[in-house]
Amino acid sequence: MIVYSKTKKEFINDVNAHTIADEILEAFQKVIGHNVAVSQFRAFQNSMIPMGYILGDEAIPGDAGIAIEYKIPLTSKRVDFIITGSDGKGTDNVIIIELKQWESAELTEKDGMVATFLGGGKRETQHPSYQAWSYASLINDYNQTVQNESIELRPCAYLHNYYPDDVIENEFYEQYTQKAPVFVRPDELKLREFIKKYIKKGDRNKLLYRIDNGKLKPSKNLADSLANMLKDNKEFVLVDEQKSVFETAKDLAVRSSATNKNVLIVEGGPGTGKSVVAINLLVDLTKKHDLIAQYVTRNSAPREVYSKKLKGNHTKAFIDNLFHGSGSYHKSNANEFDALIVDEAHRLNEKSGLFSNLGVNQIKEIINAAKFSVFFIDENQKISLKDIGEIDEIERWARFLDADVTKMKLDSQFRCNGSDSYLAWLDNKLQISDTANETLEGISYDFRTFESPTSLFEEIKVLNKIRNKARLVAGYCWNWVSKNDPSKFDIIIQDFKAQWNLNSHGQSYIIHPESVDQVGCIHTTQGLEVDYVGVIIGPDLIVRDGKVFTLPEERAATDKSIFGWKKLMKEDPEYARVQLDMIIKNTYRTLMTRGQKGCYVYSIDPETNSYFNER
């Protein structure tokens, strides 16, 4: 979708007449249907003048195409500036320019990421070259016109307020700056020469119109690479019921259409292989059936981890375009996607956006956006007051949108050696449900309690040396103070001191080799697993005389899972107590089922520690 589209000559006239920002705004209102923020309007004003100067060279043909704010199909991403034409030798070229008003930036340790001043504070964001290149990759991976008609995409970045330094062109970002050159303030002539190299003749073939109206289909390169990555990855092999669910989902996806919408709901507890089926389905639908499919979760940790496991030797953006948050679809057209594969569906929210002010209902928006949608769900893993993912709710929206519903279950437990018996025992001990499993006798699962967090931590670090698959996690009962001061410790218990993981390794904590020195929380571990998990039970769950109590007031202020609980207690105390009890118990149930081979526990409350030791 193109907001502003004119020839170079017309664009220059708009710039010289000082109407360019108004022209873009008017086009934005007409095409998109709403205004832009004041900051965005100022960006139009500030960025178009230098682009007008650069394009003023008469060697750049007046009938070259100019497009501003091009929305890439299947995403919410927009390309700032595009120039189209040919090199005079028969090759059609599309120059993609990412425009930035930055004046400074800082290096980070993360691939393709810099830190700069955005939105009132210093934030980490994509390097402009990475961003431009990833946009070109996304268009190339899914647009059949680009794939079949040999249209060349030429990405670059232009920071017109930025003076040269050792950050933006640092060798750490070289793999991206080579693919998408970065031009700074003194480089106007260099950028002009870059454009002139590829645009010697105008856009006589209506490149942007053809691209914008081109059929969407996964490229062969993307599909083949995905299949190769999965082929040698043993953890994604399908077994037993997983295969049955996979084949049913595949059949429904292939048969679905705009007039034959289908929804598949797959129930499964911890370790039943929900994510294994989801990833296999993503790859198969993309590779073998040429369908536009995406893997969807509300929590970013599974997306981050699985995209890294799949990417192999490819760069991050190559795979990341297949992985999206559940709040990505409130602006999607009906049936825009062939298939949306929703993992951890119990974590879906009603509203989207940072301030929960976008869209109507994520379940509705996902079903609306796809001809086929599959929801992998475990209602016992709802761990936030905002979680709305329930089977009844999915069925209700499916009926509303005229989609047929199929339901299946994954029963066998593959994560925990001891399978259903360990989970039943855990539900009994947490008093989530009454089961006959009062002890762990006869269950082949390594469960232990420890007398101190230090001894627990030391054991986890020893086990981690085997396969980098042991981690320490904790209930979110300690404030994340190290976020603003890396020298401080978050969790202090007796002589034990540690930091939460979120700052250094982000959502890839569970696979990052250095993250064993930090403590994970529910938000970076749900939907993922290790061989051994160590769990620190905080003061939000205690046992008195054999009865489990949950204390929401002991949760950290920085944890938003039960945000608003005090207000809820005043409005409806009975409902609030039930919900809060469920969330806190589900949190520990989820943490204590992350280990495939064993779970080790330490509670800061002695009576609670004794309770779990009496197994």
C-alpha cells in the first residue's frame, strides 16, 4: 500500500513549494484513513528537504518514481522512501531508503542493534542499515513479482543530521552496512551517486504498481532454507499424537479459503509438544504448500528462541519475518493470511498495543486475518489478569466469524520424564486440583529441595556445563532494579545475590550460554524448556499447616501480571481472590514444569520448603 506516489519531478515541485509534508499528510489521511502524530509530520518536513536536494541532480531522470510511506504487505512496517527506475541496461531497480533524524547513537552487544534517543529516552533499536535491508528481504521473500521478474532491491540508510563517528559505521555492523550502505550528513554527494548508479532511466515499467499488486507467495529460497534448518534439528521431530495434530492442521490449512474458514483448537499441558507441532506446521505450509503462514505468540520469548534455533547461518531478519506478536493483526484485512499458528494461546490479551488501547480482541483479530488459524492452548498456564485465552472464547469468535471449529488434544507428556504422574503430583502439592498423586514414589523424575538458594544455584551451574540446558528461575517477587543500574542486584536472599536476566540477554535468556549466571522469570521461560530447572519460590506462595496460600501483595511492583489487583479486590473481592490465587499457582506450576529431566526447588519460607520436601 503506497501513501504518496509521484514522479521525481512532481516530488521536487512539492518540496520547492514547501507543501511536501502537507501532501504526504493528505495522502496518508486518504489512503490510511487517519492522521499521523505531530512528530511524524515534523519528520516529513525535516527529511524531505534534504532528499529534494539530493534528487535535484538532472542526471536523475524526472520520470523516476518516488514513493513515500510504502506499507509492506503482511506487516505493519513502512518504507520511508523509495525511488524506482532502471540502470539503462535493462535492469529494473528499486532503491529503498530508511530515513533517520538521529544525531547520535551508541554501540550495543546485540546483533544489528544500536542505542539512541527515541520517544523521550535512550532506547535500543535496529541499526538503520539492518532495518533497510530487512525491509528489502521481506519484500523479496514474499512478493512473487520481485521474485519472477528480476527486479533488484537496493536498500540503504540516510541519517541527514548525523556526523561521522565510530558507532554507526562500526565494523560490528559491517554485515548490514555492506548490504545496505549508511550515509550520514556529509555524504549527500555519495548518496546521490549511489542513486545515479541504479537510476539512469525513469520508471517506465510502473515498478511500484506491479510490486504493490503482486501476488504474495513465499520465495523458494526462504522455503528451502526453512526446510533444511528443521531437517537436522532433532528437537523438532514429531511423535505420536503430535503427528496426528500436525496432519489435521495441515489438511485444514490447505482446504481453507475466504469462504471456508477453519479454526483448530489444540489442548495440551506442559511438554506435550505444542510448540514442536507449531514450528513444523509453519515450515511445512511455507515450504510445501506455498502458503503465507506466521507463528504467533503474545510473549516474545518463544518467538525469539525458536527464530534463533531455526535461523542457522542466516541473519536474524531472514527468519524473524515469520514470527509475530499477537497484537500485530488489529489492522489486518480479512483473510490476509493463509494460516496463523498461535502458540501459548492462553496468553492472548483482549487489547493490543503498549497501553492496551488498540484493536478489539486479539482472538477475533487473528481469526479474522486468516483463512485458517490454529490455537495451541493450556488454560492452566494463564499467568496474568490480562490473559483471555480460553477455549470457549475462541469458539465464540469463530462462530461470530463463520469459521468451522475442530478440537484436538495432546495428552502424552514429553517434557517431564514422569509425565502425567509428575504433573498430577505437582497439581496436588500446589492445590490446583485434587489428585491421587501424593508422593513422587515410582516416578522417574529428579525432584529435590535445597536448604539455600546458593546451593541450588551452584547445582544448576554444574548441570549447565553438560549441554547449556539448566537455568535458575524465580517467582517475580523482587523488583528489577538492575534495569536502570546494572551494578545493583535484584534478588538478595541471605548471602545469595543475583540479577534478573531481562537486561543483558533479553528474551533469549534460556539459550544464551552466559545467562546461567542470572535468574529467569515466568516471562522469559513460559513455552520453553531446559533439562534441569531450579525454582526459587518467593513470598507470594507459602504453606501453613499443609494449606497453600497465595499473597499477591508480595509480588514485585515491576511485575505487571497482576497490575490493578487492588482495584479489582475492592470491586469484586471474591472473583479477585479466585483469579489471583489461580495466577500465582499457575506461575509456579509453569516454572516447575520447564525441566525435562528434573526440577530443584528452594522456598524462602522454611515451612513451605519442608512441605515440598515431604514428597
